[in-house]
Amino acid sequence: MGTVSIENVRKVYDGDPEVVAVDDVSFEIADGEFLTIVGPSGSGKSTLLRMIAGLEDISDGTIRIGDRVVNGVQPQDRDVAMVFQNYALYPHMSARKNMSYGLELTTDLPDEKIQQRVKEAAEMMGVTEQLDKRPGNLSGGQQQRIATGRAIVREPSVFLFDEPLSNLDAKLRLHMRTELQQLQDKLGTTTVYVTHDQEEAMTMSDRIAVVNGGQLQQIGTPEEIYDEPRNLFVGDFVGSPPMNQFDVRLDGSTLVGNGFTYEVSDSIRERIDQYAQGVDEFVLGIRPENITIADDDHPNTIRAYLDVREPVGSDNYLHMDIDGEECWVRVPGEVKPETNQDLSLAFDEERLHLFRQSDGINILAADEPAKEIPATEQAQ
């Protein structure tokens, strides 16, 4: 079984002061699942991956692969295969030798069987013609395929990818992203993929684990992460252009912001009464595509000044100003309002997010809001 269980795992680096890289993280990866760990630089995502691989000792907690606790198990004995950001290919060996070397060192498989695995993996990755070349004579994409093929020949229970596409140009990165998805679909091997690229995470994953400051912020499907962010960090981190955010104060059923007011419905007012915990200061969040240009007589509109229109193919990004507050609006490409004018904007209330300023929790999330941001129980 290729299940992976992370139970209350911590990683602390000694020093003055000590550094807590991973702080009491718990979640489970199902057999055959493609899970992406995403977060900004220094968030602890690569440390988590390296602890699963056995390349970093854990300070506390338990890691299981299948039914076996692997806390003290050496990396080569964990039945995992890892693809690194820099591919870690031996420059003096041929691609064929790079793919077979790990099996030759760690197994007693006959050479004929090893070469058969290399041949099958090379065919799968489309690098059969490159097997007798050294890494220095291969392109970045070919090196990435060889590194992935080296992992495939291991036939592991779990694949681990540490930002494997970050060294490729944008076009090749998009192509390799598709190849890796097709590969995982074909093999059905449990895959843990680390990236700082939210687009990779959204397009490749069965589920996404968002981490920041060593803590698990939210885990869920790409749709859940995007549409129902559990806290302000997740809402802000995922999405491009980013989610619009406005500091607001609740006055009765009205949200009062800088230069605008917004009357909330009875259902949102009930949600506020239930989960606001007595506070009246929030961050109102709304994604650019959930804002439309409205007629002046449309109810509950907000006036904004359009200063820049950015054409991006099928869409236009409108940079708006609401009394000094920045607001991005995403509209279809055929919608081309003239700049340097005031427009009326309408928010899709069903897509509103309301984060408590005190702790960043989204009180309009689908489930009962967490009581604090480090909510590892969300992973269960």
C-alpha cells in the first residue's frame, strides 16, 4: 500500500534561537493519490518532503508509509523514489547508467531485469534515443525525463517530487506538467509533489496541502482551496490576479470600508452572528472574476475609477481604484471599458469571503470555521 501518514510531525533545527521548520503537521495521503504541498519559500514544504524521504530526521511525531512506521528507516529502505529540483544526475555516467545505478546498488536484481526496467521507463518517458548520452549533452527537459525515469525503474510505493520543473522554461514546464500527470495516471503510484507554483498545484493535484510558517493552513481539492479558503493566507496565496482585500467594519447589516459600503444579505448576517465571535472588524475578500461592471441603478454597487486595462488574451484585467484602495477586476476579452472613468462594480455575494481581522479565519467557509489558523484537524 502506498498510503502516507503524517502524524503531529515537527522539525526543529538547533540554534540560538532554534528554528521550527515544521510545526505539528498532520495529514494522510491515500494510496494512488497525487498530493501537492504548496507554499512560499521557507514555508517548510521541502522539509516535509525530505522527512518523508528520510533525508531529514524528524524532531517529533510519526511518519508511516503503508502500515510501517519509517521514523528510523534509512532512505533506501523506505520504498520511495525522489526526483530533485536539480535532477542530481551523475555527469560522468550515461543516461542509461544513471537510470540503472540505484537498482544496481540497492537490489540483487539480475542485470537483464534491470536493463528491461530501464528500457520500459525510457520508452514511457520518450528518451530511448538519449540513453547513451551523458547529462551534459541533454536538454533540460531530457534531463528531467531521465531523472523521472530513474525514479520509475525503482517501482516504488511513493514518488516524491521536489520542484522538478522549476529549472525549465515556461513552455517546456507546461508540457512536462502534462507528461507528469499522464505518467501518474498510468502508473497509479502515490505521488507527493512540492512546488511554490500555485498554478502547478491547481492543475496537477487530486488534493493540495497549503503550508506557511511550518504549519498546515488547509488541505483539500483544488476547487476547495480556491473557492473556500479557510483563512486569509490561503485566500491571498492562491489565485492570479490575487484576491481583492478590503478592511471593513460591521455596522448593523452594512460593511463599511474605505470609500464604500456594502449591505449584506440576511444569510451572511446570520453567519456573522454565529461565527464572528463578537468582533466587528473583518477583511472582505472577493476574487477578480467575481466582480462585474454594473449599471448605475444596480443595487449594492461600489463606485471605482478605472485607470489601467491589461489585455491578456481571452480576458481583460482591470486595475481599479476605490478611494485609494486597489481592486482588480477580471472580465471577458470582449469587455473593453475606456480607462480614466468611474464605473459601478457589483460583487457576487455567493463568492464573498469574510475574514476575521483578529486571526484571519474565513467565517463564510462552507464548514464550521476553524478556531485558529494552525488547524491540522482540517486534514482529517
